[in-house]
Amino acid sequence: QTENNISKKEKQKIGTIAGIRNWNEFTWIYDGEEAGYICARPLPRFGELNKFSPCKIQKIIKDRIITQPNPIISTHSNPQKQWIIPRIDHQDSIENIEDQMNKLVEKEEEEEEVVVDLTSETEVEVDLECKSLEVFISGWALQQHQKTRELVKRIPIHVKQLLETMFHAGTANPRKKMTAVEMKSELMQRVQEGEIEEEDVPKESTIANWINTFSQGWKHAMALQAIEAAESNLNV
């Protein structure tokens, strides 16, 4: 029975902390008001500290007695050449990153509004440097954020039909050609009339991207029709 009790204790599972695999720096506090606390965060000197009190730690380990391990240590090898590694000032690195981010934000604010010309053959160039601010947030590469995904809001079908009507009106009559801002203004007018909901109205940037994509698809479809018409005339 004694052996069975020992084996049961050995098989007893220890509780764990949610998200502990995402942290790589652990600190044990020995003095002060938070003595006995364990602090953890994703990277050294990066991210907020997650603090665990002795009471919470005791609930996790339950009645299990933790003994100090005795690992087998092998003798290290002596390098033949001296390694010279430059020291990085972490505070300086953080300030540089913040400075670069501020410059990008200022640049994005100074950017003039892009007007999409539906009759132009040139493709609209997107400023990837500024657009990256919408994708890469602080700490985006951390393991704890890899499973975080923002919901993609798609344009409703009835709103797409309205946008297509505006697009074709501009194709038929260049004087009625509308920019993304004008299309959104037209949609907001329909919101006031109760035709659509305000939450269904996409952003100006989303409308601009839709115009660019739909324009390319429309030109491709028209080109195929022209080719088919030319081939049918040759056969006749």
C-alpha cells in the first residue's frame, strides 16, 4: 500500500499557468513587499510583468513537495578564439523604434488623399510603409499574439451592388466618375434615407481597394469579350 501511495503521488499532475509557454524571462522576488512573488514576461526587458503571489503558486503545486533537481553537468569546451559581441543598449533600441514609429505616423497623416482614376491604366501604388502600421502592432511577433486574429469585415452583397452601380455609371459617363470619398458619401446619404445600415458602410480605404480590384477585373473581362468578338468576326 505504501508503494501504491508513492506511485500515486508521483503520477499526480501539477497545475499549470495559462500562457506560461509564451514567457521566457522569470524573476523571483526575495525582498520587499512582494517577496515570494514570481514575475514572468515574454522577453527580457520587454512586455508587462505577470505577477504570481505565493498563495496562487501554492494552489498550483497543491500538496506536492518540490525538491531541488541535481542535473548532470558536463565540462564545457574552451574556445580557441575570443568572441567579441557588441553590447546593445536596450533603452536606446526602444527609443529608436518609438522614434521611427512616430515618423511613420506623421508621414501617414501628411499623405494626401488618393483619388482612384478608373480610366487610367496605371495601377494604384500603395504605400506599404505606412500601411504596415495597420498590420504590425507592438509585440506582433511574440508567441502569445500569434493566435490573435482580427475579424475581417467584408462588404455586404447589397452594398457591393450599390458600389458596382456607381462604378458602371462612371464608366458610361466619365463626368459621373466617383472617388472612394464620393462613394462613401453616397452610401451615407442612403443611410439617412434608411436604405442601408450605417454599420454596413465600409471605410474609404476599403472602398478604394475595392475600386482598384473591381476595375482590374472589369478591364480583364472587357478584354476577353473583345478577343472573343474579334475571333468570331474572323471566323465569319
